[in-house]
Amino acid sequence: MSLFISNAHASTAAAAPAGGGMEMLIMLAIFGLVFYFLIYRPQAKRVKEHKNLMGALGKGDEVLTSGGLVGKVSKVAEDKDFVVIALNDQVEVTVQKSAVAAVLPKGTMKSL
């Protein structure tokens, strides 16, 4: 019996219902659906589109790399996953296919 701490007395009333089983499963399912539709599905779609873009690269395509270089594909090495990009008539750069961010419309390099 302390001056600042009151004594604890056992309750004679029935215990409160637990109720955490089904509600917890429903909340987990809702969080799973939110995660799938807002995070996983859009990212998987972007990865699939980028993979299709890399597979469709061909000689003569004008591309933009993730480093900001704009050039024309002059050689595609299928077995090594590398692409040779001609920045102008004298300069060629070898980059990985995954570094290609976008395929530009024909004539984009002339308009720059």
C-alpha cells in the first residue's frame, strides 16, 4: 500500500472478448491488395515494357540512354547484351541494353 500507487483489484466481471482473429485477417488481406495494386503491379508492368523495348532494339533506331545520351543504334550484340550507339559520324559508344531508356521517333536527332 503505497501512497502513490493504488492497489490492483481483480475484476469479477467477465473478460472482454478478444475479437482479433477475423478482423486481423481481413486487414492483412486489405493491405495485401493495396500493396499489389499500388506497388507491385505497376512496377511489373514497367519492367515488362522495358524488357520488350530492349528486345525490339534494332540497327537504325534512335535512342535515349539513362545517362542522357541521344544517338542512333549502329550495332546490336544479341549474345552479350550490349549496343553500339553512334552519337555522331565520328563518335560511337558501347552501352548495355538496359541503359537504353527510350526509343525516340525517327528524325529526332536532326531536330536537335
